[in-house]
Amino acid sequence: QESPELLKLIAKQLEEAAPTDQVVLVTGGLPGVQATFASGCTGKLPLFHCVPSGGSSGNAVGKDISAGKDEQQKGQLLARLGDVYITCEGGPGVSNEANLAFARGALILPLSRTGGASSGLFNFPAGARAPHAQVEGAESLWHTLLSNAEEAPIAKVAEAIATIISMKLG
């Protein structure tokens, strides 16, 4: 499973490439891929973990913020919060959040090679898996993003994520 290494590389690339005055990182505060991503962050960019009221992410990096009374409500709020979403693996909840975010015009960057919702399962929005008009000239980067392990090393995928986000920010 390459997801942990990939997520840590993405965190590193984002912290190196993204302007600190334009980017805030937010997770759903869950263990697994979200905690792994957080562990790859150094604190250069603001990092928040949305957790249900009274909950805790347990992450050493970043700050927990209360979002909703339960996981479902938190997911609904999270899907309305960002401009860009990176999805890794995931089940029906990730797909639902991606559908809500995509429907309102957010840019979704699915890490297809990690499987689950990000690979198109669970009614993941098909349009989110195609190059976006919001990011002109990113077709080759999009191909890298959707590649499998044989087609592109994870370092190239992490670089593609950071570059697409930088292009979106203009």
C-alpha cells in the first residue's frame, strides 16, 4: 500500500509550493489517511481537523475545530468548506462529500491509484475524474494524477497535485 508515502509526499509538496497566505489545509480529523496526511505536515501551512462536537483528532500537528454534532453532519459541513479537495481511498462518505463539493464547483483531485471512492467507486462524481476547465493546461498533470503505480512514481503524483493547486490559485 503506497497511500501513506504518497500522502506524506503530497503534504511536503504543498508546504513547499503553496503560498502560505492563500492555502489552509483541512482534514476530517479521522485516523488512517487523514492522520497520515497530517503527520506529513510540518506546520508551515495552517492545518485544521474538523471533528464532531466534543471530539478529538489526536493529531500532533494542526488544530481541532468543532464541526457538527456527528460524523454525518461534519461531512456535510466539510463538503461546503473548501475550494480544492484531495481524495485518497474512501468509501461512500468520501463519495458523498465529493459529490456535494463538486456540485458547487469545487476542484476535486482524486488519487485514483489508492482505490475506493477515489478510483470511481461508490458513485464518485465522474466529472471530478476528468481534467477541469478551472485548471487550463493541466491535462498531462491530470493524467499523472489518475495514473497507476506502473505509469508514474508517487513523487510525480505528489508534484502534479501541488502544481495543479498552484495553477488554480493563479
